[in-house]
Amino acid sequence: MFLHWFDAKTYVLRVDFALIPAGFFSSLPTSKQIPTAKSERTFKEGLATHSAAKLATHVLLASHAPQFLFKDITSNVKVGGVLWGQLTTAAAKIEAQTPGRVPNMTYAEVIAAAESLPARDIDVKLAQREVLKELGLGNGLLPVLQTRWTPINGVLVPSTPEPTESQMEQARVAYNSRMQALVEASTALYTPLASRKEIALDCLKAEFPTLEPSVFEAQVLAKAYTGRPGAGDPRMRSMLDSVMEGEALGHTYKWITNDRRVPIDAFNDFARSERFRAPEVFKTQFEASITAQKNGHHGMVKHLISQLSLADRENFEFGEIECSYEKHYKEAAGNALVTVGREHTMFVKTTYNGERNLYEIDTTKGTIDKQNERMTGNLKQVIKIDGSYQP
């Protein structure tokens, strides 16, 4: 039984990765898999009926490990991962203040409620230590220590040797590093793209701080050629249009208007100056935001891979990698195909030690799933035409 008390005095419940049978989970277990596995093991060992096993498991978890009973936990929260560590610590902080409250809370409620609570309680410290041990054992950072069973008052009580402080420090450094990387990836992933309009408006507000913003968008300007009366571009523009387009005003041209709200002479001077450079600012900011988003996707992929089992992680680290994606097409004239969209997910095929595996990665949802049943011999691009799947 790999879910057990490891200390007869503190009765802290934890997952003993050393006792999990090989291949029991395809990756780090989710919070939903652990209660199910515990209940099934209790039933198979004849300790309770099927219904009683579920009830006993619920009572046990509610009193000793309520974090396994949260509502609405997504599948990407894996026991032994950094998100699980954050959640476990948050649960311990809440239970230290209001015992019995956590099992009725959702994931979001737990994180929000624990944010302002102190982490000084001994139970919180114990929970944080267990988080490090789970991460260390689940990711091969700590050695597997043999659990001993000692009879006390006729009952077998498990006792597992504690890792050394240097080993725990290694796990702590790894946890903090992964958490920092995840925070940075999440932040970068949602970097807003630069807006040409917002940049142009900021330029105009800085240049004409007393002008009503509505004047900036009034299409009351025309470009006149000063070398010949009546010549020029008759299309009406606004101050904002001109700044967004970013074409500097030549000395043989000027903007004209009948709208007295527009400081036309000052605007012409501005349009000929070096300050008239909104497109350059936009290009710089846009490229920076694209780079940040790329880094965010890269960091999120690394995090998702770290949640896989050791065997799957080795497929990515040592195997041959092929990446592909889904595109949607529609049929056009002459049997031609026109691209109408591309999925956000990416398929990665790994070949390692003669074994091939296919993984689907979605950085938007934060998921990575094996999709071996969708593998083809030459997976370069998955095409969907009019909603039908064609390899």
C-alpha cells in the first residue's frame, strides 16, 4: 500500500513513490488517481467492501490529507509536481486556521484563501517538507529508502528513514527552480501583443496633452501638395491614422483641415520631426512581445515534460524528435486546398531504443498527453479537411 502514514506520532499522510509498482502510473499521479488507487487497494486486500472502501478512503483523506479531496482540480496538477506542492502547502495553511474546511473547497478557492495566511504552523512546515520529499522521490532526486514495519501494540506501523539534510536541500533547490521557471513561463506566455493604435495614441497624448482624445480620431485631415494648388491626396485622415501609418511628412506636403479643434500647424511640425516614429516603436515592442511569448511556450513545454514519467522524459531527452501540427483546409476551385486555420496543439513523435511514441502538447491548456493511437508512419503534418480526419 503506497499511501500510508510514515510517522506514528505526527500521522502525516503521504505518497510513498518507493512502493508504487512499476508502470502503475504513466506519469506523476494526479490527485484523482491517488484516492482511487487507495480505495481499490483497500478493497482488493479484503479490508473493506467496495462502498466501504470509498467511504474509509474519504474519511482518511479528509482528516490527514484533505488536498486529495479538492474540487475542480485539473489533470495537469500532478502529485510530486510544483503545482501540487503549492496546493498542498495552501491546504495546510488553511487547515491550520480552520480544520475541516479544505475538503469542501475548489482549487481556486484554496489558492486564494491561503494567500494571506501565515506559514509558521508546524503542520504547514511538515506539509512543505513532504512536498519536497514527494518531488524528490517522484523525480528521482532522492534515493528510494526502504520502509520498515514495526509492531506496536499489535499493529504494524510503517517507518521510513528520513533523507539527509543535504538531500532535502537538493530537492528544495529543484522545487524552487521549477517553480520560478513555471512562473516565468506563465507570465511570458500571456505577454500582451503590442498595439499600433495604443502606441500612436500615447505619442499623440504626449505631444498634445491638452487636446481632447476624440479629436485624435476625427477624420478631418487631407494631405495637400504645396507645389501646386489643389494637388495632393484627397482621402480624409485623422491625426491617429497619420501617426499609425508613420509616413513622415515631406516639406513639399502639409496636412490641411477646416476643423478648428486640430492644431494643424503644430501637427505638421510634429509629422516632420524625429518624434513621429510610432511604427518603429511598435515594431520594437511587437518583436519583444513575440519573443516573450515564444519563451513562454518553450518554458511551458519544458514544465509539461517534467511532469511525465522517467521513461517518457528519457524519450524526449535521448530520443529522435519529430514535431508536427494540425492544419485545417477547405477545398477551393480546381481541387486546390486553402488553409483556414491551425490548431494550437503540437504533436511530438519520439523514437528511442527502437520504440516510437506520440505526444500531444497544448501549452494553452497546459497539458501533455500520449496519443500513440494517432501515430502514422510519416507524421509530418496532420490535415483536416472540412472537419474530417485524414492522416
